[in-house]
Amino acid sequence: MDISVFKTIDTLFLIYRYMIIAYILLSWFPNARESSIGMLLSRLVEPYLSPFRRFVPPLGPIDFSPIVALFALIFLQQGVVYVLSLIMF
């Protein structure tokens, strides 16, 4: 496996994390999720966030499930990077 594949996978995880953060920030602005960018992010991020919303209930007006989902994604990224590093070296 080439090092470029390793870097590409790592970069894709990073881009997806930024997409989740952008989706979270859109909730702070009225009607931002109804924009074309908000709807695109919703289609890409909601399938990942929805299982976390079932297990992490909101506490009042604050939804902590995206934070838990981000931590899970970081752990998944580290696991994938570790496994790929074992395969490559």
C-alpha cells in the first residue's frame, strides 16, 4: 500500500470531521440548515449522527450527541491509521 493512500484516508477523515463541525455551527443561525450548503451537509452528516442521537439524549436545549460522534470518529480514525500503519510497515 502506498503512503499516498494512507494520507488520503487520513485527510478524508479530517474533512468529514470539519463537515460535522460546520453542520453543528449551522444550527446556531436561523434557517441556515435550509440553505443549499446546509441541506448538502445534512445529507452527508445526518446518517452518521442519527445513531448517536438515539443513545445520547439532549440535555435541555443542548444536544451532546454530535460531540460524542466526533470523539467516536476520532477514535475510528486513529484505529484505521494504526491498522494501516501495521499493514504498510
